Amino acid sequence: MSHLITLAVHVHPGSRRPGVGGTHGEALVVRVGARALNGAANEEVLASLASALGVREYDVSYLRVTRSRDKIVQVRGDEAELRERLNALRHRVT
């Protein structure tokens, strides 16, 4: 049974080392290669999170998008599995 979980992410656009891992305060860090132009970084954030969490891209969406690096996203999937993967990602440094 799938559930929606909400999480805060902190985005590093234009990163030389894209990846998902670590924390910035309570937020999960997402580093993307795309620059913050015309929404390219926002799209790459969703794709990176989907890949890192093992869900389809359309299972990840923005709940709140701002022009800042701090975003709120929702992820649909198995709650226990998502929480386990998130815990591992938070303790991983990219």
C-alpha cells in the first residue's frame, strides 16, 4: 500500500558532484548539475530523488516550490521502505 511522505530538501544547483545525501539542518541535501535557470534544476531534483528513493519520477512532486534552495516535496511509495532509504541517505555524504 502506498503512502505519501513529505520531506524538506536543500538543493545545490550547478554541482560538480551531483547526488543525494547528507543533511542541511533537517533537510535532505540534493546536488544537481543543472543550473537554476528555467526550472532545469527543479526538474533534475525530482529525477534525482526518484532514483535515490527507488520510485518512479511521477511519484515525486513538489508540495511547495520557492526560488530559494529549500523545497518541500512529496513522495508516494511504501512508507517503511521510503523511511529506510531516507535514513540511509541522510547519513550518506556525497
